Amino acid sequence: MTLALNPMEDTTELSTLVTEARITAFDALTRSKVDFSVEKRSVFLATGSVVPGHFATVRTDNDHVLGMVGPRYHVIQNQAGLDLFDTAAAAGAIEYGRAGTFKAGAITWLQAKLPNSIKVGPDEVDRFLLLANTHDGSGNLRILLTPIRVVCRNTLAAALDSDAGMSIRHTASASAKVRAATAAIQVAGRYYAQFQDVANVMFSKRLGLSETRSAIESIFPAKDDAETSTRLDNVRAKVLDLIETGKGQYAIRGTAWGVYNAVAEYTDHHRSTRGDDSNRLESSWFGSGAGIKKRAFDVLMAA
């Protein structure tokens, strides 16, 4: 199995996990102010004519248009998507964390903590599941894995391979697939066992300064054959600095695992993004920040 690492995490969100042992998804949604529903509505021209084959997804609480979709698109409500976690929460198999939104509700998410943790060298890594739902037609409802290094709260991975999670299409059969997705919690146990093994291989790899510099240049490559830009030099220098000064690096410095965590810290907490911190979080889970971490993982495993 290939571990695809597309990550991130926001320390503000994850430092305020709900501590009640057995709350429901509805409680998590309500407390995070994302307990809204979505409707698919017809689109009209200014003349009043219906635009055939085109629909708008609209929040019913404020009539905000979230996206444009086709006739086969089926809305999966936030509560319906999160219900699949409730049985596990009631049994104490997971503990709900904070939920939130991106893009005015076009993307909603919820993290849930699995019991126990894994060990990578001297590091403790907590095991989280992330459920992400979209209402703008940009993607499926997804269940992702987001292991988080306890000492620094960096998110180390987010994407699941097809055999290690579920991606549920917004079609008429989506409800049945949501019910079936409870199997992802069982799959997560096997995935985290494999992640622990792979991460410990990375921890066992010793890298000298020249090897570290070469890896960082591969992780943050120049976009063309032109002279490396000052900005790129600064990014590489920042990651090198984080290898020495980053949180918890004293115990893992000089290893591929240490380099990977420096890249994760840079991506999660130092990399500039447009907009506010929520944009950095979205990028780290689903966008370019996720791509950087995946590239770092691949480069360092091959080092």
C-alpha cells in the first residue's frame, strides 16, 4: 500500500477539541455554527427563463449560493454526512473535535480523534479522522486521515489511498454509501499501523547536511531553468532553520523524519497564503500545501 500524504492542521482549531466523551455529530455541528442545510435550486435568466441542466446549491439559512452543479448532483447534508461517525462516538471509539467551514460553507469539515496513538522514534502521533463535505460541486464527500505530531501539533498526512478510505459521490445513491463509510474507522486502524512502520523507516534514515540540502531542493524545486529566485532561497533557508530550531527537533534532528517535520511545520505555520489562517488550513489539507507534504514524503522515502 502507498501512503499518500497530502496534509495540514490549524492549531487554534485542534487545541480546542470538545472534551465530552460521547457527543453527537449534531452537537459538534451546532457548536461550530455549521448546522445549516443546502438545497439545489433552478437557475433563471434575467428574462425569467429557466437555464436547462444547471442548478445552484444554496444555503437555506441565508440564501448564499455555494456553487453551480448539474442535474445528477445530489446534496449530502452536513448532518447526514456526519451521522456515519455517531455510532462510533456513542461506543467511545472516537471523540469528536471541532467542525468548521471554508468558502462560506461550500466546504464543511469535522475532525474526530481515534483512541490511542502511534510512536515514531521518540515522537507520539495522535490519530485523527477528517470528514470533508463539499456543496459547490468541486469534490466528493471524503474521509481522510490526519495524524498529528503531539509535540508540535503539525499535521503529517491527510489523503487516503483508495483502499484506505472512502470518497462518496454526490449522486442519488450517496446515502447508502454514507452508511457504508463506517468501515473507514476500521480501515483507519490498519492504515495507522502501516503509517507507523513507514514513518519509523524515515526516522531511521540519517541525512548529512549535503543530503538534507539536496532533499530540500527537490521538495522546493525551481519552476524553470532560470536563476533561483530570492523567495525560493528564503523558503529553503527557512526549512533548514526549522530543522535546527523547530518544535521537538532536538530528538529527531539529522533524520529524514526530522526534515519531513520541518517541511510540515513550515507548511502548517509559516508558509504565506492568500487570505486568513483558514486559507492556510484549507491549502494544507486539500491544496498546494498538501502537495508539498506529499512531495516531501516521496523525496525523503527515496533518499
